[in-house]
Amino acid sequence: MVGLDSIGSMVVSPNDIRAAAGRIAGIAARTPALSSRALDALIGARVLLKPEVLQHTGSFKFRGALNRISTLTDEQRERGVIAFSSGNHGQAVALACALRGIAATVVLPADAPGTKVEATRDHGAEILTYDRLTEDREAIARRLATERGLTLVAPFDDPDVIAGQGTAALELLDDAGSLDLLIAPVGGGGLIAGCAIAVHAVNPDARIVGVEPVLADDYRRSLAAGERVRVEPQTTLADALGAPMPGKLTFAINRGHLHSIVTASDAELVGAMRFAFEHLKLVLEPSGAAALAGLLSGRIAVAPGDTVGVILSGGNVDPASFLSLLSAP
């Protein structure tokens, strides 16, 4: 592990993640650690899977959203909040706000999966749409936040959101004792940032490996360049991992914690979805299968005797899409 940039170590600490765990306890689900004999035999190590598909709203995003919403002032609660999202963060903010009696507005891509749109609306949020290929969702949300006096709840580049996401690793560490390797998907970088801080507090030598889509490899390029690199949006099955550029805060944290980034093709994502369904009876969305796809690809070195943690980050996929993907030859 290389030295952590000071901005990351100062803004989000292991104590912040433990505090977040206290805030969301009893509301967010404590998801289990699952194992598969077939997977252990295939990889040659002890693999523990963290199925955030079983989290409220179907993804890890509820952890960070709930922690952030729980820190709002009374005035901010009265005014309401706004979020921009590819879908999962929007659902999470909508539910967290509904539980706290707060008005929520969510900016979603016009082509977001129907299950994500419907769930966000069902939680009472106002939905505004944008074109993910031609419009800047963050710019839209920030403009509306200023015009309406709303508090922006960012999907990843926020200390409270990062700390909330890190609670997934705290739970995994409770079950595993310690980890030699953690594999997590990378979109904006909030999940892997929070989890890396938690894991390295227990085992500083643990390797943290991120997995992102081949067509949205902004983190891989950014780490190689030593600075944030923007990648023009492209269509990928992993819609939730399509952030065009690492966040400023998440990149400052992740460049000090990540051992490496590997990419997964759409075919590999579908293969991991199929493996999870056949061996674990779990329904994963393509983005949620990314970490497992990276492990199954063989491009991540695993030593015999390693304890490996894998975050299965979400399962919000339309039934018809799921069946179509898994039925393809």
C-alpha cells in the first residue's frame, strides 16, 4: 500500500465508519457473509461474499444515503434534498428521506432501468430525467439545489456517504476476522474508499482491488496517470458504474489504498451473474456482479490460504433483462 493522501486520511477515518455504523444500526440491514464450496475450490482460497443485493433498496447505496441524511440539520430537513444518480443512489436517498419525512428530488438518466425508476418514485421522490450521453447530471442537480435551496446528497464524493458505505466492510470483517484481499466494484469510488479504510485499519497489508467496466475505466486510467482522467460516457451493461470521472475526495483516498484496478467485459459481468444465480441463488445486476467477475476472470492474484472478501453491490435489474442476459448463448 502506498502512502495515503492527507486529504483522505483527514476527512474519513475508521472512527467515522464506526460512527456511521451506529447511526444506521437497526435501519439498514446487516447483510450476511456467504460462501460457496464451488467458488472456494475454483479460486483456491476462502472467499466470503457480501450480498448487498439483500440490502434495503437492493444495493449498498442505502448505507451511505442513510448516514448522510441522518446528519442533516433541522433547516436542511425542512428544505429537502436533491440527488443525482444512475438509479441505485436515487432509490437509497428516496427511501432514507421517506423514513425521515424529508422531501427528495432525484435526477435520473432517461434510460435508467424501469425497476430503479419505479422504486424511486414509490418512495415518494420527485424524478427529473437527463440524457446520460449528452448532459451533465451533477451540473443539473447543483443548479436545482441552488435555485430551490435544497441540500445536495452526492452519490460518492461526500465524507458521510463514504463512511456509510464502509460499514459493509465492517460487517464483513466481523464475520471474516481479517481479510487478505478485498475486491469491490468501482464507479465513483465511494464504496471501495470506505471499505478500504475499514479493512486497512485491521490489516494494513491487505490488498484492495477494484473492478470497473472495460467501457468505463476512468479509475484505471486515472491511477495510471496519477490524476483524475475523464472518460466519455459509453453504453455498458454496468450502468451503475458509469461515472465518467473519479470524485475528487474518493480519488484522494483510493490512490493511497488501491493495489490495482482490473476491468471486466460485459460478457464477464453476465458470466458472474450466472454463477451467482446458479451457485448462490442470488439475482445480481451487471454492476453488482463486477467484483465477482473480476475474481472469476483470473486476473486478480490470489494466494492459497488467502481470505478474500467480495462485495456483491446490487441486484436492481429488470426481470426481463435478467432472463434475457442469462439466456443468451
